[in-house]
Amino acid sequence: MPNIHYRPATMTDLHAICYLGNEVNRLHQQVWPNLFAEVSELERDAAHWRYAIGNAGCFVASNEDGVIGFVTGQICRDESPMLVNFNFCRIGTICVATAYRGLGIGKQLMLNIERWAQAENASEVRLNVFSFNQAAIQLYQELGFDIRSMAMAKPLTTSAELAIQ
């Protein structure tokens, strides 16, 4: 395996994270173009990633080529009288550059965010994964994640579309 280093992200990683974030967006947009915006300029999502780097958990994997993967997470708490309230870490995004997939980098990034979440007093890690992303589902199951719920959607005809018919 190549010499890979894992560390907390800094603002100097922003450009690379934007680039990898576009890889994730492109994959999702190809499957669900009616849900995900087309990838445009590299810095379009910079504010989103800047927030993740500065205000949440964000870790990168890097080697001599630069940043080749990242994961973001945020400490959350359900505030409902119907739920047991505790801190948990919600994974926002994980991405490994295409050329480096299958080398265990995603698994190491997830272990890094888990250790961070434990240090932040989180009791569990949660994430959402789209049903088409079978490689990600397999990784998460290997890491001990179980399916708790399923998000479902049904497109509706808008009033503007009805007026045309």
C-alpha cells in the first residue's frame, strides 16, 4: 500500500476537498440528475467545505500526490421527548479519489472520524447512503453499521406543471 498519512484537515486542503467533493457530486448527479446539481466551477461548494473544515470533524488522507480522500462529520443531538437524547456523530461526506479506491483508505478515514467522535463524547456514528452506492453500503456494513431506517421519496407534479397539462 502506498505511504498514506491521515490527519485533521486544514484550510490549505480546501482546494483538494472541493475537487474531491465534485467527484462525489458528479457520481450522485449522474444517477439522480433531478436531485443533484450539475458540477460547475471548482469553488462553487467552497463555503460548505470551509465550514466542515473549521466547525466540524474533517480528516484527510494524503500521500506524495496530495489529498486523496476526506471525511466530514459533525456532533449532533436529537432533542425529542420521544427519543433517548445523546450526542452522535453524523457523517456528512466521505470520498476517496477514484485511483485510490479499494486500498482501505475509506475504512481508515472512517476510523479516524470515529476516534474523533469518541473524543467529542459521541455515543454513535450515523450516516445516510444512497441505495445505488453499493460499494459504500458494503464498506459501512463491514465497519459495523446497521440499517435503521430508509428514506423514501415520491416526486410530485407541481402546480406550474399541472397548468401546462
